[in-house]
Amino acid sequence: MNYTILLRALTAVSALMLLGACAEGWATSSVAKTGEAPRAARPAAQIEIVEGDVTDRPYKSLGDVSVTVNKVTIFNADPTREMVNQRLRNEAAKIGADAVILVRYGTVGIGVMSWGSLDGKGRAIVYEKK
């Protein structure tokens, strides 16, 4: 009888670990918009990511974008800058931005709710027509 309970518990724990290993991870994000009029969404693949400022073209700021990429289990890969960049692109695309500039990254660290997380912040902009 005790072996049956132990076997069921072991099976349940194994199933949960397998399910957790298959999970991609989770992310959070926020956008602090300026008073700009709403713009149509764009494909995320078209959004530029620039760690510095853009000095060769005039632009308007649409707002600041912050994202955090987390890994769910110890078996997932650590979050990377490319994962953060993709989340920044996704959020900027929702508000119709052309680029995210002044991008900066945190450091990978273990948190209360994840086995690792990486923060990214930047400013969503739209280029002005010449």
C-alpha cells in the first residue's frame, strides 16, 4: 500500500518536472505612453533596436518600454538579450513605433518567481517625415 502512494507521488512529481521543462518561460512588460495620438500596430520584425540614441533622423517619443523575461524552471535556458529585444519589439509594435532607442539591460538573476530573469528598457519612437 505504501509503495502505491509513493509510486503515485513520484509519477506526479515527474510529470510536473517534465511539463515545467517544456515551458518556454514567461515575461512581463509595461509601456508608459506619452500624449501622442494612437498609432496603428506594426509587424514586430520591422522594429529597430538601438542601444544608443538616433542622431541622424528626427523622431518623436511614443513612450518608455520596460520588459522582463523570466525562465520558469532550472531546465530552461537563461534569458538572453535577444529574448529581451524580441519582447521590446513586440511591445513597441503594439503602439506603432519604428524603433526602440536608448536600450539598456539588467543582469541575469534568480528571483522569487523564476529561476532567472533579465530586464530591458528603452524608449519607443517614431521617425518624423522629412
